[in-house]
Amino acid sequence: MRTENTHLTLGRPARPWWQDAVIYQVYPRSFADTDGDGIGDLPGIVERLPHLRSLGVDALWISPFFRSPMVDYGYDISDHTAVDPIFGTDADADVLIAAAHAQDLRVLVDIVLPHTSDQHPWFRAAATSRTAPTRDYYVWRDGPTPGRPDGGPPNNWSAGFPPGSSSWTWHPATAQWYLHSHLPQQPDLDWSNPAVRAAQLDVLRFWLDRGVDGVRLDSINRLGKDPAYRDNVPGQPPRQQNWPTLHDYLRQVRALVDEYPDAVVVGEVWEFDQRRILPYLAPDELHLAHNFVFARLPLDAAEIRRTVEEFLDLAGPSTWPAWFLNNHDEPRVVSRWSAPGDDEKVRHARGRLAAMLLLTLRGTPFLYQGEELGLPDTELPPGVGEDRNGRDPQRTPMPWGPPSTAGPDAGFSTAEPWLPIGATAEQLNVAAELRDASSMLTLYRDLLSLRRTRPSLRAGSQVFLDVPRDLLAYLRTEGGERSLVVLNCAATTCFLDLAAVLGPGWSATPVLLASTSDAAGPALSATAGGSDSTLVLGPFSGVVLDPGPPLEAAV
């Protein structure tokens, strides 16, 4: 039965909750372990909910915790409606949802619609014979050579990983090939089959009835494929994804989710052209889409501005952006934005700049566990790590305390963790950073608090300002409130004449609301009034200012 979170829904605002929210991704294997097996679990998430509440986020998105052989660490699902024993019990899921709601936190579950595990009952039955009842739940084809179905795969489609491998695997028992966009153990479902759509919609209904506040849909652009299964053509978009039929399928998903007031649909849209992301955000499809174009940007002011402005121009005022810089598949931004020879201070400064950017742009920010600590990717010893796509460095366990006092597991577990604790855990951990006013965690808490209290940073319009090459500046405005964000993306000090940027119609008496300067030296050195209002930004530093009202409004 769906449990209504009345504390969250009473006094419902006119704006959807997810437009004002900051959503925090929990990777359950690496968040917190309570049963001593070295793998995080659902009770561990419950135990650490106070950290999320005090951090100031509004919702948690939990990567798959469903029953799985764990070939792809939970993204190969063998039962969408059962909790895998390594994460706990079905009852633990109910406890987690209720506990999160009790702390004003909404819950999103991560559902994989385009494929299942090869150990799912549907596929196991389908693999028994060509006439099995669920055979047409999946895509089976003969090979291209007449009389020799094993002569080669049906077409030249390649899988997402391992990179360059074929999307087809030969099944000797029934003498046909089956399609998989990822690993061979993750066979693709055929969404052109109404029975498949009905079955997967039932999965969504199951979790929405259990009380979750939304779903994050993995690899959603794989739902639609060329029904003729023609070869990919070099230089043209691949035919095994992004096929127009998927939008009909997403409309059916959205229609179901809309039966649940306030529920949100977030999609992983694995596209690297923003023009191909926007169709997924039609009014009757996804509410939010992960934007990998933004996520993979370098620390370059001009590139960031161009990408954000392009999305906003393409989207129009009714489409709401979503931004992220880290997740379980992507290298951590502290490492990705680092340059050879960076010392720890400079690396930290770049991470603080990323925090201010992400939490002040117009749109919904997504944070990844450990991002608030400034965690880098973990350098793993040779031979350590099991992920076939090399994603273990960003998936190592969350450090809750310094190993010197919390034990070698840094408070994550009482056993040896499934992946090593990062070498930075002695300094970068929750307990130590809570005590440090200059820590990354303190900055995140301050920025999240500022965002919560200033409508301009949540709902306001956004206009980029013309500033020198290495600076990024934008003005957020809501009603009579204005917030000015200025970021220095360079390794050198930059100067900005605020009066010249804001124009003669502004009072030019800025109030400093937030600064990253603890990691980069003094960030604001300005005297108010006329042309003498000069902002000085140290290397890789940023500020949020209240520039005051326009002069005509102040009179």
C-alpha cells in the first residue's frame, strides 16, 4: 500500500517539488554497511539519513538494490520487485522509505526498463525453446547467412561495454542470436511487444504503490530500436538507440507516473548532443533528464556558458534543466578537473568551484555521495576492482570518520570493504569535515542553506553577463531578489569591475553571500560606489553576491 508522506505534501507549492530540490545519489554498495559483510545495505542508508538531512538535500536517488547476480552491480536485475539479500530484506525497503519521509526526504528508485539479467525468470524461460511464452519478450534473430544461423551476428551493432564488442550473443540451445546493448548477461527487452510494456509498467506501479516519490530510469534511450535491425552507418546515429518509437513508450510511462501526485520521472539519456536530449523532455515524457554534455565539460568558463545557454535556448522557459558533475559511472569532478602537478590545495579549490557552479545554476542539481566531501577518484592497486568498464575508482566506500579513530574501514563497515577506502579518508571524511569551518562539507552545507533561503537561486531566471575570458558570471532574479554568481575558472587572479558589468542602473553595493575563498585565498576585495567597486577573485574561486536592487527600484 502506498504510504502518503503528508509532511511533504501538505501545503503543496505551486511549483513542482523537484524544481526546487537538490537530489542526492546513494550508491548502496558503498554508502554504509550495518551487517558486517563489507557491502553497504538499506539499513545503513537509514542509519545515515541524518547526514543527508543536515547536509540540506531534499531527496535521495538510490541505485538498484533489487535482486541481481551483480554482474553489473545491480543494473542486471533478476527480480525488480525483491530486495537483493546483500542489501537487506523487502521490509527494509519499507523502513527506508518511511524513515526518509519522516526526515522530509523524498525517495527515488533506480529502475532499468530496457533490459533484464539473463537470470530473470522471463529470460530463463525464453531460453528454453523458440516457442516459450516469454520468448518474444526479448530480441532473437537468425544470422545473415542462409542455412547457417551461426554464421555471424544479424548486424553490426556494438554494445556499450565492453567497448567495441558485438550487441549479439549466440545461444546454442535454441540456435539463434539474442540482442544486448550492454553485457551479454543483460539481454534487451523488446519494447515493441505490448506484453513487455505492461509488465514493466507493473514494476513502476509496484514501487510507486510502496510509497516512493519518483523513479530514475536507466539507459532510457535504449527503449527504441530500428525495427528492421539494419546495420549502423558510420557518421550517422546508431540505430539501436534513440529510435522515435521510444517516445510513445515514454508517454505510457509518464501517464502511469502521473497517476501518483507529485511523482517525478528522471531519465538517463546517454546522448552527447543536447539537441537529442530535448525531445525526451516533452511535456508528456520525462520531467528531468541527466545531461552528459554538461557532466563532461572541462573547467572552462566559455565552454560552460556555451553549453548552459545552448540548453536553455533549446529548451525554452517551460522545460526544467537538471545538472550533475559526478555519478557512479563518471569520474569524480575533483579528479577530472585536476591538472598534472596540482597540489592538494589547488585540487580542493577546483572542487569548491564545482560546488558553487552546480548549486547556483537554474535547474535541479544532482549530487553523488562523497561529492560533498571533495572525494577524488581512488587510486586502486593493480588487480583490485572488478568492474569491466573501469568505474571502481568512483565507487569506493564512503568515509564517515578518520581511519585512525574510526578503524581501517573509516566507519563504513566492521569488515574489509568490497573496495578499498580511499587514501584521502584521514582528512576527507564526514566527522573531520563537520569540525572544520573551511571544509568542503561546510561549503556544501552553506551553499545548500543559501539556496534554500533565496528564491532567486531556486526559481529565478538566469542571465549570463559579459565578463573577461576566464570568468563566468550570471545573474539569478526572482521578484525583487537578485543573486550574482561570479566564478574564476583560471589559475590566476582575476579582477572584475562590478559597476561596469551591472551597468549604471545598479546601486553597486554588493553583499557577500557565499565564497569559496577558504580554499583559494581572499575572494572579495571591493569598495562600494562607482567605478571603484572592483571584485578580486583568487585562482579557482567564486562568490555569490547580493548586488542590491537597481537604482530606480531603490529610490
